[in-house]
Amino acid sequence: MSPLDEYADEELAALYDLQYAGWTDDLPLYESFAQRGELPSLELMVGTGRVALHLARNGHRVVGIDNSLPMLTRLEAKLDRETAQRIRLVEADVRDFDLGAEKFDLIYCALCSLEVLHAPADQIATLRCVAKHLAPGGVFVAEIRSLTAIDWSQEPSALRHEWTRTDPATGERITKLHSATSSRSRQTTLDTLIFDRLAKDGVVRRRVLDVALRAYGRFEFELLLKEAGLRIANIYGAPDLSPYDDSSDTLFVVAELAQPHR
């Protein structure tokens, strides 16, 4: 299975939506960068549209790419007449997408999604696609986890309850349980997500999803960007653009073309 296939069916796309639809902390950040230029924005791994819809509802044009058709289908179902005029969806792999001569003032990848790419060849291929489509003066914004904030315990963590929510489509109660383990030598973490769906007749149906993420060091990521023709412009430690320091759980990396294409 490809590292991009975790949410490759309709049920998992719906569970992804239920899990992240209410996350809003980073939306002002991406909107502020979208306001910098006149060209559209491009979202890598757009998913079910949490960020793209916010930008479109605030007047910005967005192209969203994802290799999961169920995710794109779910996003398309959310479009109204106004947002449908501002969002264009493309089923594509971030490692080899080609939108021709189209350029963007903002290209972004939210929620540490770049970490599903484990192999350096895949990471560099994706960043080269970014460089190819970034307009001179444009920026690439990516959220990644801080290495110091990750629990590198090798033993699986205790299975813990994260939330219980109502499925808006069926009215069923869904409970999410989570356990994690990690490998320091491979710089990877494995999250085991368990979703228990309680049907109205009392029957519980379980869906288990393993999500493996490959963490980046700050200087490692800088070298990957350089290999792709990009360079770091700024690094922030939170969506409010506060400085990145030892206490930061995440990095918001802002990159630009190393040598603007003419």
C-alpha cells in the first residue's frame, strides 16, 4: 500500500472528516499567507477541505490536490455555488503532480501531512513539484512536528480514549481510541487509531487504522528544501507565528524559491 493510501475508502474519509473538521487553530495562518498575492493557492493533500473551504469562503481561489478520490468526493459534496467557483479539485499524487504552467503565490500542506512520506526520494520529489509550481515571490508553508515534542518511547502507549462524537450522517455515536509507538532509529511514529461505531441497535462495529509518520529534523528539512530548489524564509513555532524554540510542539516552515524562476 502506498503511504498516501490511509484514507482510501469512503468510511475512512468520513472518519477523517469527523476527526479534524472542527480544528480551526491554523486557519488564520493560511488565510494570512493567501492574502499576500493575487494568484490562487495550492493545497497539497487537501483531504476533505478543512482549510481550502475556509479560504474559499473568505474570497480566495484554491486548487486542491489529493490522491484519495473518496476524500475529494466528500469535499466536492460540501461545495455550494459560491465556493464551487473558487475551488478546483485535482486527483493527483503529490510526488509527481503537474499542473502545467500554472503558478501559485501560496502552496501549503497542513496538519503535518508531509510526514506520510517516509523515503527521501518521495520527500524531494514532492518538494520539487512545489518549486516547479511556486510563483516568484510566493511561499510554501508546511507544518511538521518538532522532534523534541515527540514521545520516543519504544513500547506502545496505553490505549486511551480521545473523543466520542456523533456521526452527522447517521446519528450513530463514534468513539476514538488511540495508541502510539515509535522508532528513534527510523525517526518514525506509528499511531493506531480505533474507531468504535455504536449503531442504534446496540451493535458496535470497529475500524482500525494504522498511520505511520516520518518525522523531520529542522535542519534535515532545510537540506531537503535546498535539494528541491527552495530555501527557508521563516520558521515559526505555532499558528500564531510565535518564534520556534525548545518548547515548540510544531514547526511552521515558510520557504521560498532559492532562485526565482523567470
